[in-house]
Amino acid sequence: MEYIGSFECDKKLINNEAGIVIFGAGKGLSGLLDKMEKSGIKGRVLCICDNNSEQQGNFIQGIQVISPEEAICRYSNAMFIVYNRFCEEISKQLIDEGIERIHLIRCWNVESNKREASSQIKNNRENGLLEIPLKPVSSVFGLDRGLPIDRYYIEKFLAENASFIKGTTLEVADREYTMKYGRGVEESIVTHVDSASGSGSRLVNLETGEGVTDDFADCFILTQTLPFIYDIRAAAQNIVRSLKRGGVALVTVPGITQISRYDMDRWGHYWSFTTASLKRLFEECDHVEDVEIRAYGNVKAAACGLYGLAVEDMRQEDLEYRDDDYQQIITAVVRKSRGDLSR
């Protein structure tokens, strides 16, 4: 299950030949279809499905709305886009039916969700801190509400270090951030741990070293990757191995975070980090010249992140305030030595 940041950068969605099924015929769908048309992928939409029987049989912008059961039966190999505030329940419904190619897209119109969240937060405040909810507002990091808070910090870090994203660039899983922040990128390679297709992707296992090419990349982007690798020392060394002399790895990891249930159930969610642990991890690697560490977040942003609130629910000043005792996202700029690596 994957989150699409933008249609323009998601080549897997644009280039797929199996077609697209949109799950959710509610408010905002017309806006989504308009955006897809501008991105040139509306023609790949096979159908819309919805659990609401009153919607089934209707046509929206010429696309028929059918039942989920019919969509799964007819288009089981398609990419299912979940565009609905109940994305957690819908994703589980699809997974239970054997659908694995599921993409979550945040709703661009988040005002109704924001008002609902504001009302809930106000009620909690009136009840006192001891009455805060036992369950989160969202169990998918706020993806169903807007931009996740951790992604705000991740994108801030990458924007601040965009000058390093150049030449030959590696990125894990997709090339969204290479495309968004790259400056003078000559070759963009996507690394996958379990499958790879096309000339622009490679099968790379950072834990075992399979597929790692020494002295290959000018930049390696790894956002929220290390938590799902058990042998992080081996992974860190292989990351450095893959860099050219003077090359840079841009690494982000979680500090205070919920468990990623999707990853836990598939390959394991093993680690959270601090500035100290991430710095030592890379400083102990061979041929590392410098490790620049920074933490983002504060107790309020961390708590809101755990509850599944999104950036759209927050005030800017609450996001920008930094408290190193509450590290939500930790980042590292890891530079490989420029000198003789044989010594």
C-alpha cells in the first residue's frame, strides 16, 4: 500500500498498463478526476466503485460506478486508488479480498475533516487532559486528512539540502523526491528490495548487500527506510559503499512514532532513533567524512502526529518550534570521504 504525493511524479501510476479503479464516489471526486485529466491519466480509469448502493449504476464524468465486489472480480490486477476519508477501513476491505496494489491519496479538500478535528480537539480540551481519546483520529499517519506531520519535516529537510540531489541519484521505492527537489540530476535510479522493473530501477537489498554497486551514486535519498531493516549496521555500511567519493546520503528516520502496521506485517518495523543513535550508526561506517544530524518536532507536534492529525490541522508556529527532547523526525546528511579509500 503506497501513498502518492503527486500524479506528475508517480511513474508507476502513469505507466501502468493494468488500469486504475477509484474507490470512493463521494464529495471531491470530480476534483480528483479533473486533476487526473490534467495529468494525462484519467483515460486509464476503468471504473469507480463505492460501498453505497445508491451510487452504484451512476456515471461520474462518463465513468460508471459499480460495487466493490464487481470491481474486484473484473479488475483484480488494476491499481486501486483509495480516495475516501475511511481509507483505513477500505484498504483493509481490499486487502482481505486479495488486492495488494492499493494507493492512498489524501483529499485535497480537507476542510470538512479539519472542522471535525477542530471540534473534537475543542471537546477534549474542555474535558481535560485526562480525558484525551484512547484511539487516534487516524491510524494511517494522517494520510486520510492531509499531509502527515512527519512528511512536513522530511520535505523541509530535503528542500534545505536540495543542492546535494544531483548527478546520479538513488531513491528507495520511487523517485518522487528526486523529481521534486533534484538539481541537475543526470540519472535517477529507484531501488527496490523485492522487485524491480525497467532501466530506471534496481533490485537492492541494503541488509545483505545484494545489488549494491560500489562508488556509484552522487546522492542517495532514504526517507523512513532504516526502521524496517533489522541489521541497520550492515545497511548503513552498504549505503556508504554505494556513494561516490564525496557523495552524500540524505537520511530520515522516525523518533517518536506509531508502528507502521503495513510494514510490520510484511517485513517488520524494528527501530526508532535518536540524534545520538543515528549519528553513531553512520560515524562507525568506513570511509565516512562527516555526519550532520538534526532533529525536528516538539511535544505538541509529536502528540498530534501520534493521534493521526495532519499538517492542515496544525498552526505553522506549532510545527516550526523545535524541542530536542521530543524528537519526531531525525535527519542525517552523510558525506563519504573524498580521499584515498584504500587506507
